[in-house]
Amino acid sequence: MMAAVFATALLAFVVAWRGHQRFASVCFLVSIALAVGLFLYEIYSPEYGFRMPWLQTLDNPMPWMARRG
Amino acid sequence: MPADDSTARLRLPPELNYAFLLLVLLGIAAILTAAMVLQYGSGELPCPLCLLERFAMFGICFGIIRNFRHGFSYRNTGYSLLCGIFLLVVAVRQTLLDIYPRPGHAYIGSAIFGLHMPVWSIVIALCVLIAYAVKLAVLGENASLRDTAIDAFPAFARLARVASLYLIALLAVNFVSVVIQCGLGECHTFSYRLLG
């Protein structure tokens, strides 16, 4: 998938350099779409989904908070 | 026949515009070159989100190179801003993933001035977005930007051509590197897939 992202980006650059503007735009937008899809895939966790529970310190008190209590 | 004062004033914004674009392009080319040097010189394999950050930096340059090659257009500015925002989103998410130490999650690679790559990516994205905002605020919408190609400034044109070709070559190297590291599947940071 990452190879596809870079391949379409490289194609967009080469095509843009050679003057085919519309095709270059299409390739570039495809590469962005692939990159966004890959980004969502990479950050998704089967356990947490897209949440980041390690940042929710209110529900998961820090050690020093537990000691204070 | 000497140019009158009004003509000289009209020529100033396109020069500033292309100088700005050239500066951004050279800055990003230097950053991406440093990333490749760290990868192959220090053996630091990039994580998937790091590779997406590299892609976003190349994307910022896509709009700039089109401006150099085929004349200035605000559409190309849009492409660059889109990738700048994508870079910021990816970098913030990666920083938040690693900001709290826990098993299996830590910043990858060495720190430069105390900051790791994802944090630097936030700084870079903010610099690009702020620079574009200031440029738009200062130069605004100006027909002379669109009507004046970079060829009107031969020194800029030569430098832009070399920098653009260097960046395309760097992207090709990155593509080959990604294929060697990830193959056609998922990327990992412990070894190059095609090198065993």
C-alpha cells in the first residue's frame, strides 16, 4: 500500500513535469486518497478504535494521583 | 526605453512569490535529504507514519514544482496547503501515539535538538502553513503573479529547475526505498523486507 502511495506520487510528479496537467492532478489526488486511507488503517486499533485512552488521565489516574487519594 | 516606476513596482510581487516558493522547496529538499541520510547512514528505518509524513512533504512540493513548470496558479497553492494540513494531522497523531510511554510505543529514531521526527514534522508543517498564510496576506490575489512565469527571472528559473529535478529524483529514491523496506505489504521498522 505504501508502495502504491509513492508510486502514484512519483507518477504525478513525472507527468506534471512532462506537461500533462490534468493526468498529473488525477494521479496526485489518487495518491492523497491512498495516503489518507493508509493513515486511517495505520492508526486504527481493534482494541481502541481511533480513541487514545492513554491520554484520558481522568479515567486512568496517574500513579501520583492514586497515591494522593 | 527605461521602465517607469509603476512597472518596476508591479514586477516586485512575482519575484517575491517565486523567491518564497524556491525557499520552501529548498528547505523541504534539505529536510528530506537529511531523512534519507539518517535512514541509510545511521540505519534508522522509518515507521509507516514517518513515511506518510515524507509523502506529505513531497506533496507540498508538487504544487510548487507545477508553479515553476507551468506558471503560477492558486490551484497549486491549494495542493500545497492540502498536503501541509495532512502533514500536520499525521504528525500530531503520531506524537500523541508516542507521547505517553507504554510497551511497544516509543519515539523512533534519534532526537535532533531534543525533538524526534514527528515533533519536528509538526514544527515543519506549522512553518509551511504560517508561511503560506503570511504570503497570501502580504501578496494577496494579484493578477501579475499568474501572468508572470518564472522564466522572467532567469536566475530563479535555473535554480528552480535544478531543485525540482533533484526533488523528483529524491522521490524516485524514496519509492525504491519503500519497495525494499515494505514490499507490496505493510511496513515494519525492524528490517528491510526485500533484503531478508
